[in-house]
Amino acid sequence: MKRILQLVVTRWLARTPIGMVVLGLGWLFMRKRRSDQRQQARTQVRRAPGRRSDDPYGRRRPVAGGRR
């Protein structure tokens, strides 16, 4: 549904020169936003699987039957 609405709005805006300017600005804005998100995802440190938490109060094993 979102894609269909996006297509209709894009086609409607593309009819006029002012609409084309709006589409161009939106495209530039989204392009910068996506590149920033990609850079941020690359710089985040991901933990290796199986590594223990540094929190001494962290959960060490599953609790059986809701008992703590």
C-alpha cells in the first residue's frame, strides 16, 4: 500500500517543474540519510557470538519453570 501511494504521489509531483524540484530535494535528502545510516552500521562494534556479558549480575542460564 505504501509503495502504491508513493508511486501516485511521485507521478503527481512529476507533472510540474516545482514538483520536480521537490522530488529532487527529497531524493538528495534520502540519499544522504541512507549513506549516514550505512556508515553508522559499519562503525558499530558487533559482539562475537558466545561471548559472556561483562555484567556480573547478568543472566547466566535460563530459569526453569519461572523459578528465580
